[in-house]
Amino acid sequence: MSERRIERVLLGQPASDGAGVKLNRVFGPSHGLDPFLMLDEFNSNQADDYIAGFPAHPHRGFETVTYMLEGEMLHEDHLGNRGRLVPGAVQWMTAGRGIIHSEMPQQEEGRMRGFQLWLNLPANEKMKPAAYRDIPPEDIPVQTVAGGDVKVVAGAFAAGEGNQVDGAVVGVTTDPLYLDVRLEPGASLSVPVASDYTVLMYCYEGQLQVADTAVEQSRLAVLSKGDRVNLDAGSEGGRALLLAAKPLQEPVAHYGPFVMNTPEEVEQALRDFRGGRLTG
């Protein structure tokens, strides 16, 4: 089996979104990590950094995956969906042809911490009906491994021979793997992945090594081709998101909350939104 290695390391940039929520933009559409479009990390115990939240706003053409570590948010959308994101919960939203939703903090103090990932849709699914799934913590499988554990949000994780665990979300066209990996000091983990998929590892606590190369906290490692990711924890241990998905190899036209294949399709999305037809 071929071991994946680090091709490049990205350091996120401070950003603001919604009604002024401060966050760390780990990467964006310009980085070309097909089919991943964007990863935002929010992490603050200062209410002014998050209290204004994300009031009602539109999306079209992709999926958003919000994963909470600390704090609570409330999702509401034009379809009538309402989901409370508590620590450990996931919101998987398919914007499709159009959705208007809000994500508002349900606390006035304390830490708000989590991630939102944007995952592209193929051209033939960009205009499909919008959908929403609220996944409580108890519905996300946790696999114990030597010296740690793995939360399997999406895809399938094999901890050993004949020991495959299916995640809370399966059956998505891009076949995403979304793991939250926690390793204690000195622990190791080998994760099988499809050899031609895009694979990313974001270390958000401590330090982890990929093929003997250290990845510090708040760094994203973009990995080479291969069918296995070998992770080793440093003296402090580490925690990371390990993401993999099938590239779409399609053109991307991105403007604000819309991700389509051509500028003309983005312009149509803008016209539809302004004309009240985005969700029609």
C-alpha cells in the first residue's frame, strides 16, 4: 500500500462572515481542493465574536456541513426545518437549487467552537431540491482505536480487518469521508482512503505527524496520492479532522453564497434570489 505524504501546508486567515462572526478561514474556493470548497473554524469565548450569528441568507449549488464542538446554534430554513446544534452534533445541508436559512447562537456567553465545511455538488445535482439533516451526537458512531478514538461523521472507517464502521452520512455522490480523530501522546493510526481522492488533514489541537512530517495546530495538510494515511501523535497528543472525497473535475464559478459551474449560472442564481425564485 502507498502512504500519503504532505504536498503543502496551509495556514488559515482571520475572516468575518454572517453578521460579523469572527472565524478562521482555513481554506477557500481559490485553493482548488476539489470537491472541497471551504473550511471555516470558529472558536471564541468572547460573545461579541459570535453573538450576531448568521441571519437568514441564501445558498445554491453545494452542501454545508456544520460540526459543533462547544456551544449551541439554532438552524432554521424556508422549508420549515429547525435543528438545534449542540456540542458533538452535525448539520448536513444540501442547498441544491436553493435554500434560505439562518444559524443563530443560543447562548449569550461561553465558548462557541466548531467548523463549517463547504462540499461541492456535481453539475447534474446543483439544481436538485434542497434538503436538511440534523444529526445529534448519539447518532454519530465513535470507534475506539489504540490510544484514541475516531468519530465517523461521514463515509466508512475501517479500524482493522473486518471492522468497518459506517458513518452517520453515506450515499453522497462525492463519497466524502469526514473523521474527527483524537490520538493520545505516542499513539498511531493508519486510515485507508481511496487512492485518487482528495485528502486533507486539519490539526486543531496539539500536533500530529503525517508520514513522519509534523503538522502543528491550526495547520491544514494537503496530502499526496496514495491509499493510506498514517498518523502519529506527538508528546502532547493531537486531534484533527481527516477529510477525503472524490474530485468532480468540473469548472467552479463561485460568488458569495452561490457555487455553480459557469458565471452565467451564478448570474441566474442572483436573478432568481432577487426575484424571489431561488427556492421556487
